Amino acid sequence: MELPLVVGVDGSAGSLRALDWAVDEAARHDARLHVLYASLWERYEGRLPPPDGPSEETRAEEAVAPAAARHARERDPSVRVHAETVPEEAVNALVEASRHAAAVITGPSGRGTFTGVLLGSVSLSVAARAHCPVITVRGSEDGLRGARGRVLVGVGDSEEAPAAVRFAFREAAARGCEVYAVRSWRLPARQSVLHYPLPSDETLDHEERAGRELHEALRAAEAEYPGVTVRAVTVEGPAHRVLVAASDEADLLVVGAVRRHHGGGLQLGRVSHTALHRADCPVAVVPAG
């Protein structure tokens, strides 16, 4: 059986936007949608049920997952939806669900966060610990509508790039849009293109090497998805800035991440962190392998 998409909900406006995005994503891939609400309130409240029946707070907590499921079915009746409330901490519940999911989808922040917080701790922790791709639904309303016709993928090193590239091509194929593949390159610290109006031999060497590495990273996915249009570009500059700048013309930004050599979780470097906090469209963090 095909693995489902898992979307975390908590009743907040951010999770509702994530739910809408998840419903559309499930429809694109003809996937099942597992709506998951993790509530420690249920664990603690359930130990000593009040004599007068469930409290108002308990009833509100119990209503979150069923209400989200109804909303999902109303948005697209064709999507197969299953809702669940678990008495667990949100990060642990979503990470555990990621073991048996095609992807986990979260909003940028939950209830109780302050205005101006760029990414909630739950979303960031899930992105760093999940066993499958994690998509954080963030960005402007234009970026959430999925009408820009582009999946942007940052092509990193040879360890993290293959999974991220394949994920990007799969998304583009489902959406009927192009892949915009970007590999950034940098001159040595002692140089800068600002100081060399005319390209030096060393500048050209770095740019050409980046181009070769980019096209090699795309080769397998291009063969697997021959119908997907690809634009491959190399850009001089820090990767985190290059990708965030390009995200305002994308429907989804895909970045890769590798497992830590010691201990659990992924190595979310500057590129992933900046994308999760600053991108103008949803961001998918795809574990290598």
C-alpha cells in the first residue's frame, strides 16, 4: 500500500494553511492523507475524568482532528482522509509518523508563538529529525497557491543531491511544471567577482566545475522523468541567499540534508535553516538516501 502524506494540525491558522496545502498535494499524487493532532492535554486530562463530564477545554481538544478532517473532505472530496488524535508531544508524534509516511507536512508555527517568529520549534525539530521528507508550508499567499509553475531545487554536494533532485522532479511531474535547478559556487575568500569585472581563469574554472557537477547531479532524474522541463543554472554567491532570492518565483523549494554520523537526526545547515525561515514558498527538506 502506498505510504500516506501526514499533516500535523493544532487548530492554528498556520496549520489550517498547511492542511489546505496537504489536501492539494494528496490530490496531485492520489495519496491518502493522515491528519494527525498530538495533544498532551488528552493524556493528562484523561487520567482523572471530571464527574460532570469532559471539560470545555477537553471537548475543544477532541474536536481539532475531526474538524480538520471535515475541512479536508470539503476542500476535496476525492482525497482519502484519516484523522487521529494521539496523547503525545507533537514533535515525537510527527517524527514517529514519519517512519511510515511519504512526507510529513507542517505549518511554520503553532499556537502560542509570538508575532514575528519565523519558524516554530515544532516545525524545525520535525524537519531535523524526520525519517522522510518534511514540507513546511510557509511563504506568501502567492507562493502557497502553486500557480508559479516552478519547483526550485538547490543542488548541493554529491551525498545530499540525488534524493532532493529526484523529489523535485517527482513534484514537477505531478504539477506539470518545470524544475529550476540551482547550484551556487564561490570564489576563494581572497577573491570576489566584485573585484574582477572581467572573468579571470580561476573564476571560469569554478563556474565550469559547478556546471559540470550540476548536470551530473540531474542526469538520473532527467532520464527517469523525460517529460519534465529543466532549467539548470549556476550562480555565484552563498547558496542560502541564492535560493531564498529565487523562492519568490517558485511553488516549492527543495533542499537536501544528510544524516549525522553520530546520533540521530539530520544535518540542517545554513541553507536549510535559512530556507525554512525565509523562503517565499513551501520548503521541502529531503533526507539523503
